[in-house]
Amino acid sequence: MTAKGEVKRRYFGTDGIRGRANTRPMTAEVALRVGLAAGRFFMSADDRRHLVVIGKDTRLSGYMIEPALVAGFASVGMDVRTFGPIPTPGVAMMTRSMRADLGVMISASHNDYADNGIKLFGPDGYKLSDEIESRIEAMMDRDLAEDLAAPDRLGRVKRIDDAQARYVEIAKKAFPKRLSLKGLRVAVDCANGAAYKVAPTTLYELGAEVFTVGVQPNGMNINQECGSTHPQKLIEAVRTYRADIGIALDGDADRLIVVDEKGQIVDGDQIMALIALDWAAHGLLAGGGVVATVMSNLGLERRLQAEGLTLERTKVGDRYVMERMREGGFNLGGEQSGHLILHDHATTGDGLMAALQVLAVLVDSGRPMSELARQFDPVPQRLENVRFTTGSPLDSAKVTAAIAEGERALAGSGRVLVRPSGTEKLIRVMAEGDDAALVKRVVSEIAEAVRTAG
């Protein structure tokens, strides 16, 4: 399977706008234009006050991006409510619960502190479609002076001090009332990010004995050797404190990786299988299966099929997973990287809520996490990222031929996926199949073709 990419947009990528802080497109000027354009787009013609809510993670550059967004929104007449540090799913939830016209999350997710990003949510709490993002992007590049509000119609700005407490209460409702975490030892790594307060608080209030990692943000240590992309500190904490389970979130807490009591990592595919099979057994799984992306392991698909369930695949990005879930009536979906969407509880990926589902299975089953962790045998999978500086490597005849040969070699026993990154100048080359040596050779040959394309 190949993906040559879509029409390149100037600002928006696979998950909002993202880039290095103070470098275009992640500058105060662009943020101001986002506020102007998105605010104007979501303001109706009626005379009522319009509202936007804004959350952020703990990056230093949030102090630059947030005021620029606020200025943009207020200048077109939108009232603004700021939350401070809060998980991305919290912004999505409160966009809807506060009847806001728009929600904004300032975060670069699992990237290091030098990057930042802007994610937008519609009034229904869902991420915006490609079409709406494109329309906002077009507005950003035009003269918006005529859209500025009169002095008496400028927006008003307030801080919502109890935003984190509101999210904690919403998250707790996702855990079955008949169960308790009392007696469970839980290590949680908050990546020095948006969930550094809400995740430990939620787990504690549900009864767990909580041991924390990554809960001392300083603006520059978000995701720094911690969190879901760097689980070693969590593994050490699980072993040191003899925890029953370890939970790792990323910078904006929409991603989850689990560590069992032996220190073994459990990825998003295994977590999806665990929740899906448990929900199916209890009659809670809607749609007859799960929605995942093209990156999810073939082993997950085979495991679900063995239980009479389907796995539907989308392109990479949890908003595309969510779109397919809504279309097909599914209530569970996600990505191998740990974005898990529980549509009964949330409108976007939520690492903490997904962790609560895993904890529910752990408590209900009475089995150790190590016995629950391996729901299927993963098919050998290999991913190589190839950086490029100019041109479009996927348009090269040499690369096309290498991909075709790889697909021929794996036909019937695996698959090939080659796609451009949505946020960096990278070509991601992935293959999987029952023959690990063959998979390695296919990836190496395609990656080499990409590197030498010119």
C-alpha cells in the first residue's frame, strides 16, 4: 500500500498546526491569524456573544502562543475562556459542555519542548475536518481587517480556575461504578505535561495507591526522557515501587502506553485488543469491531477476526479514526502509538480514560497485568523513517518500482505501507509479514530507494 500524500497545505498538517516554536508556522503572528480566521469562521450572523475555550500543555512557548490566539479571537468579538494546563480531551469535552463555538488546544503532543502546535475543535467537541481546516487556512492569508469588531464588541477574556477539577470528575465517570482501585498500586508517568495534576488526582480519588513520574514541569522538560515515548523511567518506577501496573501518558495526555508489573511494555494495539475483547464479552462493543489505522499490526486484525470482530483501517491520525467510528457506529478505535478513542466517553483520544478501561479489566479479572498484556502475537513489523530535503521521493520511478517489488514479495503473507509524514520531511517505510527476514529486506530496499531518489 502506498500513499503519495495529499495537496500540501501551508499551515495545517495531520493534527492541526505544528512546528518549532518561534519559527513559522508556529509564531505569534500565525497564532494571531488563527484566532482571527477561526474566530470569524465560527461566528454566526446573529447578535449573540460567541465563545472560544483554550487549553494548553506545559511548554514554555505556550506563554507566547496563547496570548496571540486570545488577541485574535477577542479582536473579532469572541469571548475567551482559558483553562491553563489540561489534557487535549479535556478541551474537547468542555468545548461541548460549556456550549462554546470553538475549542483550542496548544500542544505538540509527544514532541519535545521546542515544538508547539494548535489543534482546533468544533462546537460538538470533535476535531475539524480537512475541509473546514482548508477554509480557515484560506482565510488566514487574506486581509482580515474588515472582520475586526467595533470597540464595544470586542471579546472578553476570563480564566476558568476549576477546569482541571471538571475534567477529573468527567474522567472518573468512565470507570465502572461497581469497581474500585482500592488496594491497587499504580505508577503513572505524566510526561511533565498537561496531565501532571489531573491523572494522579483521578487515580487517587478512585482508590489507587499512586506513584508519580513526570509531574514537575518547568516549561522545557515535557516528554524529556519520560512519558509514553520514553517509558524507561516508568519501568523503573514500577519495579522500585512494586506497582501492579504502570501508565504512561504523553505531553497532552491523549496517548497511553502501559507497563505490566514485570516492566514489560504494552502498546496501543494490545490495549485495543484487551478493551475490545472485554467490551465484546460484556455486550458493550458497538459496530461489531474496532477502527484502527494502517499502522496497526496485522496480528491485531487476525485476533479480532478469530473472535468474529472486524478491524477497519483508516489513514494515520486519530481524527480519521474518529470520523470512521462516527460513520460506522463504532465506539472503540485508536492507533498503535497509544491514541485510544472511547466514543462512549470522549470525542478524541484520551490516555487517562483508556487507562481506566485497562484498570477496570485488571480489577475485574483478578489477573496480573502480565497475563492480560499479550492479547495476540504480533506479526513481525519494521518501520524506517527516511529524511529528505527537497523534491517528492514518492514520485520517483525508482521508489515506485521498489515498493511494487516489496508488495509482490509479501503478497499473501504481509503488507507494505510507504507514506510521507504529516509534520516532518520524512518518508515512513513500513512492512510487516510472517517472515521477519523478508520484512527487514523489503524495508531496507525501499528505504534505500527513497534515500537515493533524485
